Amino acid sequence: MASRARVRAPELVGAGGWLNTGGKELKLADLRGKCVVLDFWTFCCINCLHVLDELRELEEKHRDTVVIVGVHSPKFVHEADHTAVVDAVARYEVHHPVLDDPELVTWKQYAVRAWPTLVVIDPEGYVVAQHAGEGHAHAIAKLVEELEAEHAAKGTLRRGDGPYVAPEPQAGDLRFPGKAVRLPNGHYLVADSGHHALVELAEDGERVVRRIGDGVRGLVDGAEPRFSEPQGLALVPEGLGLGYDVVVADTVNHALRGVRLADGSVTTLAGTGRQWWQGSPTSGAATGVDLSSPWDVAFFDGKVWIAMAGVHQLWSFDPLAGTVEVAAGTTNEGLVDGPAPEAWFAQPSGLAVSADGERLWVADSETSALRWVARGTHEVRTAVGTGLFDFGHRDGSAEQALFQHPLGVTVLPDGSVAVSDTYNHALRRYDPASGEVSTLATDLREPSGAVVVDGDIVVVESARHRLTRLRLPEEAVRVEAVAHRTRRAATEVAPGTLRLDVVFSAPAGQKLDERYGPSTRLLVSSTPPGLLASGAGADSALSRELVLAEGVTEGVLHVSAMAASCDDDPAIEYPACHVHQQDWGVPVKVVPGGATRLPLVLAGME
């Protein structure tokens, strides 16, 4: 960037205080002389987790000049709990200072509108760039190199160690386990996500029989395998003769792995190890197609169905043909039922098949919903849940019942469904026959999955690092009903016409490449659909006139933007291209005198 606006960075303030600093309270003045990257994130958000991984290389390569500061800005009530933030920082191996901002004070000061958002501050304390969404690590690395050179020449660059102080390591057999299955011998196989391994436990659910994986993050097959934050597990049905017994959703490796229990050897079944981006293939030979954060797996309707949390879809893997394809969802984030190609999901994270094989139950975490897919037709329906911004802990009829970011589903012997209601620390039950939701157990710490065993249920308490066996109660536990809306304030907009501008500036040394057609895309919709009289739909321009319908006073604008930029140097025979993308869900309230323009920064400065 040849020239940059100079806007003084607001102070970093958060009622939850600082993590990973050895107890020190940081101020921006303490970071003067460093290139600072603020990462506004929340730990429920899969895109935020992708960005954490994108930033690891930058963090290591520029350790003496760059300080990354995570600003944790909650969506769900549970994410405002300081203990939960501490757990999340440990769970996702965040190796930089984190400011816990439960009241969104710093979020508001920096006018952030979406998770994740990255803000770059130069060594003199000025904001020089803002990026929303994923795919910006390359652009930020270029900007950092430019800032290093500029401020080294001015004498305003300070090299040396940053303020990060590693927390004390915690010992234990399990670390943030994800999901579990019961093996034919009565043992349990557990996805030990925090140790990047699988663990076989004895029938008591405690004694370690063996480990599969050496605990080091990686993508390695064979007798000495490596995983990266594995989550979902599915036993292979008898008689398929596939050469492996368990399918593993190897989440951060963006892959499916097969495990042979006889010797613990591992084979990659699907995925390349690279994250799927818009424009990548959505079907083909399984090991040649990119995946995106597969979170759970289940054998359904003749294939392995995949909860593809990273792109808000369900995919399927055909183990006999060795192919993958999209099974349901559009990649748009939200709650829309209907035919599989038209349905919307929001980070599907748990799968379970009904006893008769007619339904695939789905824990759709970001909409706090329980969804299901019909066998054969693959129609998508919602049992419980209303959308991205309504959540809580409320029992009763499914129409008004509320969950909070559930990650797991388990079919019970009577045909009802147990929901691992993760952010409510509870195990809930939905009865399809009566349409009622009840609470089976509370005081579980971030349950993420469960297994039925001889009339009991064994729950994976992820944040307590253990399996917990419970009796299935004959009667539901009574709890006080609580309903919540997202902590984000609605944007006040004026009735009538609203100008939507997605701000995008190509990184230094790159340009929008139009040789093969438009390199930008903008998709707009709303909840309720009647909020927009006109302006919904897809187009290549990043600006659009929206017309708000008369009589609708509030709702959510769903905006999805993508831009591809490529090296701008004629001497480069094969220019590298980078995709920048973000989905915004913007709550709006229609009021006289409200804003007539809605700017959303994808990359650059407003």
C-alpha cells in the first residue's frame, strides 16, 4: 500500500482482563515500536478458528517485530464467561496475548461488524488496515514487511520479544476431547482433540488402553500417525470390507482418516490437507478434493455424511467409490429448510442416525438448532431453533424451546434425541412424537457428544477433560427458562433505500484479475425475507442499492462477499492468487433518521 490513512488506534479495554501475559495488564503504549495485529474473534466461530491457524506462520516468522493480540468478543452468553475464554485459549493453542472483552467495548471502539476481523496497527500506534473474514494472511504479511522496512528506516521499529507469556501446562489423559464411540469390545475410542490423537479407554471410561497418534499436530498416515484436533468418529458397518474400522473427522487437517483397530494404522480417506475455498471443486476423487473443518461423520443412506462446519454444509463420502460431493447446503450461513441444494446451515457439528435409518439428525451449532435430513429425498427440516441470533435454555414445545450452541446429537433407545447443549452445560432431549424439549442433566462442562451404553449415557465433558456416565432419568430435570439474543447491538437504518458498500482494496503488489470473468461476488439476503423489497440476490459488483420493505421494523441482513486478487507483475509467468471472503449477519432496526449507508470492510480502510 503506497499510502495509508493515519487513524490513531483506540485503547484496548476489556472487563475480563488479559490472558497469556503472566498477569500483566497491557496498554497500546506497551506495544509501541511493534507491528500489532488485533484479531477480533469469538470461540464459537469456525471462521475465527481458521484465522487462528492462518496467523500461526506470520506469528512465528515475524516474532521479533509483530505482536498479535486476540480481542475476544462474545456472541453467545457462555462466551462472556471468563473461565470459558480461558478454556478456549488453551483448547485452540492461542500463543499470543488475549484481551477478554465480554461487553464488546473494544469491538465498538474499532467499529467492528463481523467475526473474524483483523486490524493492523503500525509501530507508531496508528490503524493502517482492516480485514474481515478469512484469506487475508498473505496480505497482512506483505503489509508487515512494508511496515518493518518503513519504520526501521525511521528508527521507530522495536525488535525483541513480545509480551506473550505461556501458561502453565496442564497434565491429564484427555485434553478437550471431542466425541467418542463405543467399540465392539466394550471399550471407548475418544477423539482427544487437544492432544491431536485418538485414545482407547477401557470399559470404565477412564483407564487408557492405547493411544493412536503421538500427540504432535500433523497429517501423517501409517503405523505412526498424526492428527490435528480430531473431532467426529463413526464405526464402519460390518461387512463392507474397507480395510479400516473407524472414520475420523480430522478437523484442522481438513481431512477424513480411516483407522484399522487391529494395529492402529491410519489412512487418509478424503481431503488434501488444504482448506476448501469458494471456486474449488465440490466433488470428485476424495483425496483430490479440499475439505473445510469436518466436525462429525455418520453412515447414512449408503454413504458417510460429513458435518462440514467450515463451509456450513453437509457433504458425503462414498467409501466404495472413493469419492466426495456436497450433499446439502449452499455455503450461506443461516437457517433455511427445503431441498438439500437450497438449505442453509450454520456450522453443523454433530450427526446421528435414527434407529430406523430414516433421519439424519444434525446439531446446527451457530443457529442453536436441531435439524434433520430425510433419507432418499434429502429434504432438510428444523425440529428446534429459529436462527442465528436466538438462543437460551428453555424447555417445552419445540416451537419455542431454545438451545445454546449444541455440538452433539445422540439417538436414545426410545427414538428420542439427546442433544449435547454445549454452551448451556446441559444434556437436553427432543421427543419427535410429542414435539417436546426437556432437560436430562445439567452441570456438565461443555458437553460435545454422548454414547448410549446399557441404558446409561456416557457424555464427553470436553472442558472437564473426561467421560461422565449418567443414568438416563425417567423424568426430565426442571430448569428455569432463559432466552437470549446476540450481544451485538442492532444497526439503526433509515426506512427506504439503503446503500450497501463492501470495501475492498487489493493487497500491495496485487490486483483484481478479470481475465477469466468477474473476480468479485456479492450475495445478499435477509431474515425475514420480507425485510428487503429489492436488492436481494447475487451479482459481481461490491456495491448495491437495497430497498427496505415498508412495515418491517427489524431483521437481519445476510451479506456474503468474495474477492480474488492476483500478483500484479507481468514478469511472473504464473501469478499467485488469493481469495478473500466473509459472511456478515448484520442485525438491523429500521428507525427514522437511521443510517442510509451500510459500509462493510472486507479489506482496506473505510
